[in-house]
Amino acid sequence: MRIVVCIKQVPDPEGPRDAYCINATDMTVEPRGIPPVLSLFDENALEAALRIRDQHPDAGITALSIGRRIANTVMLKAMAAGADALIKVEDEALDPTTLDSRITAEVLAAALRKLGFDLIVVGRQAADWNDGQVGIGVAHLLDLPVVTLVRGVRINGHELTIERMRPQGVEVVRTSLPALIMVGNEGGELRYPSMIQRREAKNKPVTAWSLADIGIA
């Protein structure tokens, strides 16, 4: 089973407010001196994928990220936690200040078509813009069933039994693979890798694609 987890590099949300400034030229908010980190909800998504692999050891997990420049040091956390490989779609056109949810979904969908998948796992929303629309957009573009607010997943053959959070409690739904699920903090905190896992992560395969490589002008 091929599991792809979409992860995003964002400015550390714990950074101080005075480290952000307004760029008067293009009227955008820019972080100054704040190191990039993995989006917290994407960490929840990765943990959900790792828990699936705990049940199905033959499952492979690939992390997928897009951006203008993606730091391997940031992505190393995902690799150390258990992702088997990293795919980066890097291009100067992928400036995070100009990417909206639709463009982001289109780029991810194109990369996923090229990569191949059985299950796509994404965070409920990104920790910078908090739109919460990209996962549903990707599912629409790939014509996949999508389940949001996922807490837990069980897989039996090609069928998924999913627990999702509702205001009234927990709802259980079923769907079939391939599918996309969106995970929030209910999916669990990302496990802490050991020092050995951190060292081994540096030797895991990292592949860089451009927009041209995935067929986008």
C-alpha cells in the first residue's frame, strides 16, 4: 500500500509577533528571523499514517512537499519519524506569499498523479494560512472520496473504516481506496524519533521535481 503524506514548511507559529513585518511594496506579511518548521497539523497527518503502517508493516510512506525552497533540515523530522522517502516540488513560481488554496491543490494533485498512491493523508489545515481547503481541493481534482476531521483509521483490504470527530461525538464512516483523509490534532502527536532514527533519516531518498517535471507550466 502506498501512502502519501502532504507536508508543508511554515514559519514557526511560536515565533514572537514583533518578528513579523509588513512589506509595503507588495503588501504582504513577512517573517524575519523565524526558522521554518513542519506545519503542526501535517505532523498529526504523518502520525496517522505511521499508525496505519503499525497495523500494515508492508505499507510505504512518502512525504510530499511543495514550495520555492524547501529545507531538508526541516523535512528531516518527517523522515526521522518514519517516512520512507521525500518528494519535493521546488520552483521559483511557488512563492508561498502568492500561492492560494486552488493553485496549491492543483500542484499537489499533479505531483500525486505522477507519484501514484493508494491513500493520501493531509493535515486539517496549514499552520500559517489556516484555510483548510487544500485537502478537499486535491480530492476533487483527483476524483477521490474525502473524509475530514479524522481521528482513527482501520484498513481491511481496500476498505477503510474511519472515526471522525463531530460536535456530538464520534462518527464512523466507511469508504474504499484510493481515498484522501484530513487529520487534525485528534490524530495524535507525532512520535519522537530516536537519535539512531535521526541519523538514518539523512540517508533516506530525497527527490526534487520542478513544475515542468509534473506537467505544469
